Amino acid sequence: MVKPKGAGKRSVCPVACALDVIGDRWTLLILRDLFVGKTHYREFLASPEGIATNILASRLDELAANGLIRATPSREREGSRSYRLTARGRSLLPVVRAIKEWGLAQIPGTRALVGMKTGDR
Amino acid sequence: MVKPKGAGKRSVCPVACALDVIGDRWTLLILRDLFVGKTHYREFLASPEGIATNILASRLDELAANGLIRATPSREREGSRSYRLTARGRSLLPVVRAIKEWGLAQIPGTRALVGMKTGDR
DNA sequence: GCCAATCACTTGCATTTTGCAAGTAAATTG
DNA sequence: CAATTTACTTGCAAAATGCAAGTGATTGGC
């Protein structure tokens, strides 16, 4: 089990343990971007929500440390990394999709991003 | 649309807008507890993750302000409130369930809470 | 090859949020 | 009635986020 963030105590609850890995806004937004097909720092940085550079770098590191993404040397630019979902990370699709669908149903003015992969890899 | 938390910019993305409402660990844990059937402050406080009293009070207020729960005078104790999911709140069940199932599948040592309502109200 | 621009992060510090523990008023219990 | 319990509230320390500048590497133009 992942060590709980903050002062939260240990719990065997799968919701709590999952939230220790993904339970913050920026992590989930980055996951959304990964499902949309973004792979590079610059792309995540350009998302409309405006993540801070330190938060983005830190979150990508954590996602990699938790086995949700793999960072490989980029073929586009020397010295930068390409980030891709692992199978473990891809298995979060139902979570991201459920959030999206709730948002579409309950929040006026929202529109789905073009290109989010909802099918099989 | 709900005003974005922190310095996040406005976005039409349903994931981002939904996360403005529910995208933090404590909110999702409280939602879990509500689905389990907890209704009172004391019950949420007793969850194994150990939420702080100020965070609990603040989150319950926000959930109510966002129309996800309704606070009514408690029949159990004078002067306290009973918190229940609204229909809008209940429509988050697929989100909480998806998180739970990911946790069960991906995080060793987790066990589902007894009594979480997965069927229809 | 040189230099400016761009990029991928990193750093320093201000602001905000969370966490801890004590406080307070109301309600319950003995 | 006094003590205990409960439902929050408050004050402040610790942690996280946000902003903006910094740094080294790479690219592109000349």
C-alpha cells in the first residue's frame, strides 16, 4: 500500500488507498491529458487549467513513481522526456470517464475534449 | 460553472469542472462515507483516515453549497445535522465505484467496506 | 561557429490549504 | 445539578500550491 499523504491514517479501504495515489485535482487533470494523448511537458503545461511548472514536474514524477506512467527519452527533443500511461495507468480510464460523464451531466457549459480515447488501446 | 479552486483558470472541460467540485481527497472520502450510509458528523469523524474537524465541517458545507448533499436537523440529536446525498450527489456513484474498483484491482491489501450501496437507491 | 530564443525543468518565496489541538456552546447522561 | 459528550469553531504550525525568476540544454537562424 502507498503511504498515505499528509496525516491521513492507514486504511484498508480501496477508495482511500486509490485516493492516496490519484486523489488530487492536478493528478487527475494530468491523467485526463494523458488519455487525450498528450505526452510532453509542454503539452500538459498548455492545458487550459494552467498548472504551475513545479506542480507539473512533481506530479509527473509521482505518477511515474507510482507506476501509472513511464517516462522515456523523447524522440522529438533531446533531453526531454515522453510520458505515457502504463497498463496500470490505463486501467484508470473508468475513473476519468465517470468524472467526465458526471461533469457533462451536472455542470452546464461543459463540453468534452476532442480526441479522448474512450475505446481500447 | 463552479468557480475554479485556487489559481486554476476557467475551462470547459467536464473533467476539470467536475474536479472543481469533487477533486480533493477529503471530499471524495466523505462521499464514500455518504454512500456507505453515514449521515452524522460523528460518523464521518470516525472514519479510519482521520479527517480534521475543521476540514470535515468545511467540506460538508461545500458539499451542501454545491448541491451534492442536504443538511437537515437531526432526529437523533437536537442541534446537530443529518447529511444526506441529493440526487445530484447520488449521481456520483459511478465515480466512487470506479475509484473503488481500481483500488481493489491495483492496490494489494485493500478490502471493500461492508455496506456500500452499489445498487439503486 | 555564434548568439538568441525556446524548452524542460528547478528554485525561492508568497499565499493558501491542511493538520493539530484547544476552545466553546449546546445537549445528554448520571 | 455537575460532569461528560458532541458538534462544531478557532488559532496557529506545517505542508502544499502558486507565481515568477533562474538555469542549463537544445534548437534555429545567420
